[in-house]
Amino acid sequence: MARVTPDDVRHVAMLARIALSDHDVRQLEQELTRLLDYMDQLRRVATDGVEPTTHVLPLKNVLREDVIQPGLRSDVVATLAPHRQGAFVKVPKVLE
Amino acid sequence: MNEWLTLTAQALAEQLRRGELQPSDVLRALAARIADINPLVHAYIEADLESALTRAAVLERGPRRGKLYGVPIGVKDNICVAGRETACASRILAGFRAPYAATVIQRLEAEGAVMFGRLNMDEFAFGSSTETSAYGITKNPWDLDRIPGGSSGGSAAAVAADCAFACLGSDTGGSIRQPAALCGVVGLKPTYGRVSRYGLIAFASSLDQIGPLTKDVTDAALLLEVIAGHDPADSTSAPLEVPSYTQHLTASVEGLRIGIPQEYLGAGLDPEVKAALAAAGQQLEQLGMRCEPVTMPHTPSAIATYYLIATAEASSNLARYDGVQYGLRVTDGTGTTLRAMYEQTRAQGLGAEAKRRILLGTYALSRGYYEAYYLKALKVRTLIKQDFDRAFERYDCLLTPTSPTPAFRIGERIHDPLSMYLSDICTISANLAGVPALSLPCGLTRDGLPLGMQLLGRPFEEARLLQIAYAYEQATAWHTKHPEAVAHA
């Protein structure tokens, strides 16, 4: 039986960088508990000696020649940013 | 309604190539149809006629060639079309204009297609009903009080309502097939790696595939053969030749062995869906195939497995929406720190279901829970894939319902996330195993709602699925039915 506490919700919200109201926390506590209760059925599946599958295709380390390829221009990409200065993205101060 | 609007993409392309119609005339007629119907169905977020006409004018000055010469194609709002807004139906990406075109778009345009319209979807493809879109709900053309399915609900509804000749969707857990079934059109999720994901805004990178939603099986074959194939820009695209799916549609299906997984027929299956599937099995037998029951014992674990893996991958993929590089940025005046900007931007830019999935995925990946949830799910994924490997040793194809029920009512499940997740029971295993799967119409309920059957095949055997589906379609008339609710708007 999964038990998600309000502190658990605040912790994952901090990790995911999402601000939550107290109301959000209470609601997500209930929703995540119910969902994880359902997920807990997997505990009953025997997986000893079973390898995990992260990916279904037998492709590993796809390489190409080390030659410069055309890419998106940084000045064009910077125009997508909500705040910018020239070809740079502007953000609030990082250090206090 | 203009008579050409009911044509398939292939039939339209033939008329356009012969010069009997002009691409710009088709676009104007389609735009008029959308203007009539979209206020009822809301399949399109936007349909910019001017940019499409500019493209049509270029085509009209050149030679009339290409498999999709002059054919308008609708695009789900998570596939990048250069210079066009692409927002995944989310506030957090509002205003984002894609600086490049997805590989599938480049390939369609190289065959003469005209991209026309942004199709509505669940926000970031998180949903099975198109109710989580930040741009409003799409309605099912067969019953405007019901959902069209999701997440490619706009694409499916547009094709069903003759507001599009064909559309692209994306399928992470059934997002092409389930809306195709609920709207009475054909939807194909290719094998993982068959179609490049370059320019598809990522939800769950080990599960996502782009595919077509079309009026018939021939169009699904046509669009797949145009968009499929290796792409150096997507390292997970398979370096394999692409067969000519349209040329092999009529291959014999006699003697093929069809497995019917019994786990898909259990509790929760609507009786009318069950009856339609039994009739579909009989039809395949009349066409010379042999249907037998098969067991796939790990099927009941698929939803829990899927929602752990998909949300874990989504929590990582959506970390990039932080107000820095594109889309929405929320700051509360001066003195805001970078951290506060991230948290406020995501709090205000993401909808409730997106937050729920990001937090569930973050939880499953976090210290102390990684092994119990995420790693466990990856191991069960192996067992689910092995079920398919074993079934395909004996059977050429598997037959299941696409959805356990016909379209449900708007609002019926949106406040109960688990009940919404459970509606994906028939479609998610194909994504976990990476196998191709196709949904096609196989009946109508007493209330006149469409039902779909799903064919699942061995990896990279889309050609066989299409052959079986084509044979079934030739023998039945379900694909010719049209929704009355939007017939004469």
C-alpha cells in the first residue's frame, strides 16, 4: 500500500521545479497515493533474473563521422526566447 | 459540402495530378468546410489558409508530380512545421514557432503535400480524450456530447468529419489508434524506429511514434510509405529499407494465422465491442485466415508498467519547459530568482494532468523509489515483450479490440485519472513491445457510435497488417459510413 505524504509531494515538486499551493498538495497527495496503489500490483510479478528493457531496438551507440554538420543558427534560436539580448538568452540573476 | 471533400488522399492526388482540380481550389473548399464544422467539433486549433495557399501557388507553377501532389495534410500540434506555431496544446509553449521542420513533414512536402492546420490534442499528448488541451475540448463528430478519444483527437475528428483528407498523429500508448477507433477512421502506429521522431516534441522517447490517421487502409499505406525510413537525425530510426506498402496491399492473406489474446476480452469489455470483434474474427476466417485464441499472460500488468515508464520519461523530457529558451516565462516583478522563475513558469504554464504525470514520473525516478517502481516496470516490460515474441512464433498477426468501450461522454472520466488510464488497456502493450499496430473500423453500436478493431504485427511487418486490413476493408463497408451530426452543417 503506497502512502504518499504531503512532504513527499513537496519534495518531488521541488525536484520538478513546480510551485504548488497547499490545495494542490492535498489533491496530489490523494491522487498519487491512488495511482501508486494501482502500480503496486507490479510487486506481485516475478522478475527475478529478468533484464530491464529500456529500449526495444537492438541499436547501441549510433555513431557518425566526426564532420561538422549544418545546425540551427544561434541567433535564430535566440529569437525564440521570451527575453534576450542579441544572440543571448536573458534570465533572472542566478546568484544572490 | 463540396463533393471532393469526401475523397481519399490517394483519389484526390490522382485528380490533382491529372489537372482536373487545382491545389488552391481544394484548399479553399477545405477551409470553407472547416469554417462550417470546426465551431461544432473543434478539431483544429488553427488553420492558416494564407500560408497553405502560398505553398499551393508554388506547386501550381511546377510539374504535377508527387504521391501526394497538392493534398492538404493536417498535423497534430506536437509535430514541428517550420515557421508555424507548434504548442502541444499547452500554455507553456504558446507562441513557439518551430525553427525547423520535422523529418516527416519534409518527406510529405517532397511528395507534393501541403501542410494545413494544427490539430488539437491532449496537452503534451497526456490523455485519452483530448479534454486536457489548453485550447478547449474536441468533440466526437458522431455524437457531439462525447469525446473523440485522444491524444490525437483533433486529427481523428477532422478526418471523420471530412475536415481533413488525412492527418498525422503521434502514438505513445494508443494516441493514434484509440481516437481512430472512436471516430471511425483508420489509424496506424508504426514499429518503434520505422518513422523518424526528429521534430516530434518528445513525450516518452522509448515509446513515441508518428503515424497516419486516414479515411481508408490504402491512404494509411500511402502516408506510411512516404514518411517511413531511416533518418540520420534520429539515432533510434532503424536503418532498414521501406517496402512499397501501397503496391503490396492486395497480396494474398489466405492461410494466415491470427491469434486472439484472451486477456483483451476480459472484464470491462463492452458487450457490443465484444460482439463486433467476434464478427470481425469470422470475417477474417471467411477471407481464408485462421483465428485461434492465444494467451499473453502479462497483459494485466501493462497499464501499471506503461504509466510508470511513460511518466518517468515525460518528467525528464518536459524539464526543458522552464521559461528560459522558448514559450511562456512567468516572473513576478523585479528581484525574481531563476529558481522562482522556473517554478512559477511551470506552475502557470502546465495543466493539471501534465503536472500529475511529471510528479508521478519524478517520484518513480527518485531516490528510494527508483528500484521499486521504475526499474521494476522496465523488467515487466521485458516480460510483456516476451509475450509478443512467443505469440508471433505461432501467429502472423494478433486481433484485439482497439478500445474496451465506444466513445465515452465528455466529463465522464476527466476527474478520475485512474479510470482514464484504464481506458488505454488495449493499446499500450504495443508501445511497450515496440510492435506495429493498426486500428480500423469494424462496426457501429446501436447508438451509432463507431467501433474499431486492432491488428498487431511483428516488428517491421506493417505490410502484412495493411494487407489484412485491406482485405477486411474490401469485404466490409464500415469505412464508408459518415457521421450524420456533421453531414450538412
